[in-house]
Amino acid sequence: MTSSTSTPAAPHLRVVAAPLPPTLGPVALEATLSSAPFRPGELPVITWIAFDGVSQERVAEGATAARVPAELWLRLAIESSRLAEEIATRCGRTRLWIVDALDSAAASAEHTIDDELRTDGLVRYSALLRRPHPIGQIPGRMPARLPEEMAGGWRRAATHAGVTFERWLGERLESAPSRCVEWEIAAADSCQTLAEWTYAASLRALATTMA
């Protein structure tokens, strides 16, 4: 007796090519760093920072001189100041020596690295840092969008220093390197974080003095 149940046909599969992404039009560069004042690819957390009048003035002066949004300058200024102090302590050099060495390294940095060695995001970010941007508003309390390790590092440094977080931030702003944005440009061009670049550049400077 012949079975009435037929064998189901094997499914037929075909590959469908995804359409090419649309060509993006020109991006408003001035608005980009203002709306996203952090490195590409980061998932930042918000740390609220309260200012007194002196700190507000310092942020305004620094951001205006560097021609970047105030929130981005604030982040770079505090992190650069923290790193310079940390490296000086570990290397047995003065903070001024480290800052001068990093200023020289940034000034002489090679900015023509093959694009294949960098991500498109960092190439664009580096280019944005070289263009003038409005500094934006500087209220008495403003957010700083930071990667989690940076936000935690700041609070840990304040705890180790035995001072309040607000006082620690004020002291870092007071001693912020004037060329901190140039350090960040050199770091992005080297496909490094700011911490990686400052440590590597400091070690090269130290090695030169010991040669």
C-alpha cells in the first residue's frame, strides 16, 4: 500500500545582497564635538561637576584658547593634569619636566600616519579637534561625559589625595597643561588613549636623557 504522506520539499535558500549604504552628505563639524564631546566609540557616563567663579573662568579661558567646546576642554584639562602628576611621581621627575616633555612630543608628533593604521572615527575626531568650535555655555554645574574608567580614576585620585572631589577637580584645573588638546590630537593620531600616549611619550623622553 502506498503511503499518502509525501516527503516535504527541501527549503530553497537564496542569498540576498544588502543594498549599499547611502552616501552621507557633509557633516556639520561645528556641531559634532559640541553634541558629542568625547572620543568615538566610547559609552560615557555622566559626572556632574560644580564650579565656583574661579573655575568657571579657568574653563572659559582654556576652552576659548583651544577653540573646543567647554565640556571637552574640561575633560582633557583634568585628565592631562592628573596624568602629568601621576607620571612625574612614578618617574621621579618634576611635574613641569613631564609637561614640557609632553608639549615637545605633541609639537613634533607625526600627523601623517597611514589611514589604514587608524579607525575612521579617530581620523575624523583628530580633524575635528583642529577646527574652531564654539565653547558653549559654562553654567555653575555642568556634565562631563567620561568613560567609566576615567570617572572612577578621578574619584579614586581625590580619595587618595584626602580631599573632596570638588577640591581635587579645582586643583587639577588650576594646574591644567595649556596644550592638553594638542596632547589629545597626538594621541588620536597615534591610535592611543590619552593615558597611553602620555606614558609612552614620557618614557621616550626619559630614555633620551639617559642615553
